Amino acid sequence: MAIAKNQVVILDYRLQNGGPDGDLIEETFGSQPLQFIYGIGQMIPAFEENLESKNEGDEFAFLIKAAEGYGVHDPNAVVEIPMQQFEVEGKVDPEHIKPGRPLQLQDPQGQTYRGVVQSHTTEVVTVDFNHPMAGTDLHFTGVIRTVREATESELDHGHVHE
Ligand SMILES: [Zn+2]
């Protein structure tokens, strides 16, 4: 069966940074394959476009430029936050404010933002709120394992059932 809207697709992939010789970012080979319902917005649109009409057993290799993937790196999403805001009972836990450390911050409306500490001084913490893969060209290779119709309840729920 060829991949089309509302079908369950199960595939294995390897994701590399920038091209076929780039650093390995993640892969499903040797663990759980990726499964999703095609055409309902679960995946990056460019990812789905590259898989359209493929069949079980087909292999794939394609590059998604950052702009069509997780976006380009936005310098406006790198912000300085006063160190005071990280105080708990008047103290900052130095373990929490280290370069590379993921953070979750809430605005007054309760909206949560995920970021990563880039650097800090005693007064301010520079936090990058870009998606961790922003600015990365995504090179995918892999193989289609299964293509089947989604059941009614899978379409209702918007995800694949085992
Ligand atoms: Zn469900």
C-alpha cells in the first residue's frame, strides 16, 4: 500500500546533521520505529512530502533545510533574564544555571517555554529559547516498514494504537 492521507506509517530512520556525512542526531534502528498517521499534522510537512506514495520496504534519503524543518535560529529568541528570577528562597542553585542546562520558564499567563542556558554572569542568565534543532539542516535516511489504513479510533484520537 502506498502512503497517503490518514494511513498509519511505521518506519525506521536515521537523522544526521546537514548531510549524509553529518553527525548522527538520532535514529530508531535498534529501538522503537517511528509511527504516525500521515497527513494530519503530526510530522513536519516537508518530512511527509518526501515520503508521499512510498510503499512498504521502500528506502528513503532526503534533506530538509532548517527553514522547512525546525526553523532557522532566531537571535531574538535568545534572551537575558535577571538572575533574581531564578532565586528560590533568596538563593540560586548553581546546578540549575550552567551552560547547556535545559530550563522551563512560565510567563505570568502560565504559558511554559523551554530553553537552554547559554551563559551567565552573576546578574543575568542568557537563555536560548529556539528549538534545539533550529538552524539544523535535517538529513534523513531510512526504510518504510508498514503502511496501513488508520482505524476510526486512531483517527479520532490523532495517534497510532499498538
Ligand atoms: Zn488513543
